[in-house]
Amino acid sequence: MLYFLLILILPIIASINVKATYSKYAKVRNSRGLTADEVARKILDANGLYFVQIERVSGNLTDHYDPRANVVRLSDSVYGKQGIAAIGVAAHECGHAVQHAEDYAPINLRSKLVPAANIGSRLSYILVILGIVMSYNQVLINIGILLFLAVVAFQFVTLPVEFNASERALATLRNDGILDESEMHGTKKVLTAAALTYVVALLTAILNLMRLIAMSRRR
């Protein structure tokens, strides 16, 4: 029961924290009057990524970099906005584009783990429960648990990827004079809140793994 409550509550708390922090600093406009998409273009061009496009995508904080299409997609809550929160998010996504361009090892490893993690998230519980129903078929249970290990591995590798993208974003915003020091404080808080969601995702994955193991031992 404790596993279930933590798995349910932790992501909710992290999500509320991100939205509240973003909402607070979205209202603080940068002193240079730049929009998030303009900042994204500056960062990409400064790194020689002229071929990477910037597109608007619907939704709230649905921002992401698509390496297959070479596109940084900024959400409605970010694209065209002058808030320091929006600029931080845009810079973070550009950080991912730079990671791909530089063959950053953790992001390449994460990409390779995606298929296994997808399979693990879909089938692990089914296999463990099926194994339990079938008089504790240990083979099925072990396969289910092993598959979920791929999910844990994916979340673990995601941490350095996301933290590094935020570090790149903050360094660029400061070194290129895009934001001043007073603005950097708010932007860092937004990116830190976002980074914590990935920490929570890893903790949740570990708790799910522990729950599966506990289920498998209840004879």
C-alpha cells in the first residue's frame, strides 16, 4: 500500500511544483525584450546548428527536441513569450540539440534504451501478474522484473541528460548576456523544478520495481 501511495503522490507533487514555479516566473519579462523562440534561434546558430528548425506545438510545457526531424518544438506557453521561465525552457531544449550534435554519450545511450523501456513499461506488470496467477511461474515473473529493469535504467540515464541540458542552458544564457544575474535566479529555479520531475520519475520507477519484487514473493 505504501508503494502505491508514493507512486501516486510523488509525481503529482513534482508536477504541481513545476507548474507553480513556471507560472510565477513566466510573468517576469527579460530586460532585453527577447522572445523564447528568438533566444532558441540565437543559441542554435551560435552552436552552428543552422539546420535545426524551431516550431510551435500545441499544449502547455510540451516542449521537446526531435532529433529525427532536427526540430526544437516550443509549446504555446513558451513560443513567443518574453518571460524568463519560457526562455529557460527554450534554452534547455536547445541544450538537447547540442547534445545530439556533439554525440553526448548519455543521450545516445538513452535513445538505445527507449525500445526496451517501452516494452518493459507495457509488459512487466502483465507478465508478473500472469506468473502469479499461474501458480507462481517463476520464469514469467523473472522476465517481467527484468523487463522493468530497462525502465529503471532508462530513467537513471535520463538524469545526466536532463541535468546537463539545463547546465548548458544556464551557462549560455549567462555567458552570452541573454539574461542578467537577477533574471538568472528565476530561470534556474524553473529548470531545477523541471529537473526534479526526472528525479521523481527515477524514484517512482525504483518503487515500481520494488513493488513487483514484493508481489512476486507473496506466496
